[in-house]
Amino acid sequence: MNKKSPAYVLAFMAAICIVFGTGISVVNYATQGLLAKNATLHRNGVLCRAFQLDVAGTSAEAYQQAVDAALRTSVVGGRTVYECVAPGKEGVGFVAGGMGFWDRIECVVVLSPDLQKILNVQVLEQKETPGLGARIEEPWFTDQFKGLTLAWNDPQGQRILVGANPAPNAANEVDAITGATQTSMALMRFFNSELDAFRAQYAQPLNLEPLNR
Amino acid sequence: MASTYGKILKDGFLVENPIFRQVLGICSALAVTNLVVNTLFMGFGVTFATALTAFTVSLLRNWIPVRIRMIVQVVIIACYVMMIDILIKAVAPDIHRFIGPYVGLIITNCIIMGRAEAFASQNKPLPALIDGFANGLGYTAVLVAIAVVREIMGFGTVLGYALPARDLWWHQWTIMVMPPGAFFMLAILTWIARARLVKEETK
């Protein structure tokens, strides 16, 4: 057959696409169970770290049992809310998500039951630059959020502050990451809007003061 | 025959190294070399994709229409890279969370198409496979060398393990884990390697 003829070119291209497309589909199908298991394990691991739950072991089942035993899950305003019911522990958590520098970032944010303080923050998903923006996952960064007082009355809507600001050492301030200013600022922006949205959805039964913006 | 394969391996790994001789794959060499573990997975991905792409292109070289050969090569490369992406996500999800953005970019790595076009499309499958593998290894070796220095200077660690008595003597060079650090290291390494090779060639 003439290799220059349009029919040959089209047939060859179609055959290549079918063969290699099938190859990818097979690999994807073969790993589907593993990918789903990894996703569940990762989510449970992040929830356990965020609520500082005791986990008996490192297996997927151990994490699942710890989450099932310690967290009560409900849906408030379309958002999944986790309430800690483990003896001696407290906290109400939700997933805060927003656009980072490259892609969407999702974090589990745990607040005190009266919503006045952040108890912990753990990153669930991020695709920031390795070694720079991706350092938002590192403990030195997330530990800064522990015990942070939320400025619900800040007129600018700055419930938390990341990086340089007009009021150094404010009670709601954490340090930004050197070399990843855009990721730090993006985190601050979506944290502030997500905290407001969560409070509006969740806090009605708590009868809190209206937001000051 | 064995000496031919040995020469192909040596050429791809050292004499015609893709980074400091062919100056290919520089984008990812700059991007992922701030941590050794990221570099190793990236190197594995590029080696796997380069070797299998070269093998496949060589197998199909007598049937691929010349006018659409580059489109065909891109389809083959993209498929292997997507398989690598899925496999890393399944086997090492924590690593994938860090280097995921760069794995997709292997598709545009010039080394893969460069070897497919320059070698695989004109040689038999086994030599093509060895050539792709050698070039992938050459790429990985240079990247790991850069990453070790950058991670030590920027984070005070190697593969995540802290240097001995780090707090007593080590001082962080933040710039080494930022893009300029990669440019410095790549330029220095290229300079040393080329100077040495030129010296050997003139002997």
C-alpha cells in the first residue's frame, strides 16, 4: 500500500490511537482499585492528623476505624462537616478549598467548637511547586495555625493574615513561605473566604455575632 | 555486537549526554532538582518513556508515514507518559503529590523526541531501546548530581535525611532551591563535564 496516500495515513493514525488508547485504559482500569484505596487512605490520614486522633497502626483499616470512631460527619449547606466526638478531644472541621498558584489547594481546617480559634490545619490536596509552594504541607508551616485566633471583626475580612502586614505579630498572623509568596497569598485569600462561608453555613445554631466586613 | 551496544550505552550516558552535550531536557532539569527523591522519580519516568518510545518507534519505523512521523511519535510518547503518571500515582501517591505537575511535562521533554527522531527511526529495536535507556540514565545521573548539591545547600538534607550535626555548621542557601540555584549548578556541571570531554578528545 502507498504510504503517502491519505487513506493509509488516516488508517495508520487511527490504529495507533486505538492501540495506545487501549493500553492507557488497561493500565487505568488495572490500577483503579489501588488509586481509590490510596485516596481514601490519604483522606483518612489527613483527618487523623488534623484532629490529632490516636491511630492503632498504620494500615488503611486502622485509619478508617479511627475516623469512624472519633468523627461525626454531617452535611451543612452542601459542605461536609466533621465534629470530633472522641473523649477528651474537641473540634469542628471542614475542607477549605481554593485556587493556589498552579492548581486547586484543599485543606482540612479544624476550629474550636465556638469557632474562635483554629486548632489545626492539614493540607489535603495541592499541586504547588515542589520545594517551594508545596512546602505548605510541612509541619513548620501548618503548626503556625495551631491556636490562631480568628479576627471575625476585622473590617477588611482578614480572618487570618499570611506574611507581611501592617500589624506585625498580630494574633491571627502566620509567616509566609520564602520563595512562594503567591502560594502563601492564595492560601490566605481562600482561607478567609472559606472561613466566612463556613461560619455563615454552620454557625447559625451557635447564635454568633454577625460578621464585620 | 556487544561492543556496539556498549558504545551506544557510553554515548548516551556520557559522550553524547543529553544534558551537557545535546543540551536537551533543560526545563525539567531546572524544575525538579531541588529534592533528590523528586529527581529520582522524574529520572525513572524519563528513562522509561525514552527507552520504550525509542523501541516502539523503531519497531514501527518501516510503517510510519514520513509526513506524520512526529505526530505519531507524540502520540506514543504521550501514552507512555500517561501510563507512568498513573503508575506513580498508584504505587507512590506521596511522591506523585509533589512531582505530579512535572510528570505530564515529560511529554514535551526534547530528549525523547530527539532520540526517536535521530536514532530510533533509523535503527533496529534493540539498539534503539539501549540508546533510549542510556540517554534516560545520562539525564538522570546529571539531574541527581545537581539535586544532591541543591538539596544539601538549600535544605541541609539528602533524600530527606538531615546532615550530621546540621545545626552546628550548616547555613541555608535559600537561593539554591529556587530557580537561580538550578541555573548555577547546571552551568557549573556543564562547564566541568565539557572541559573534561574536550581534554580527552584532544589527547
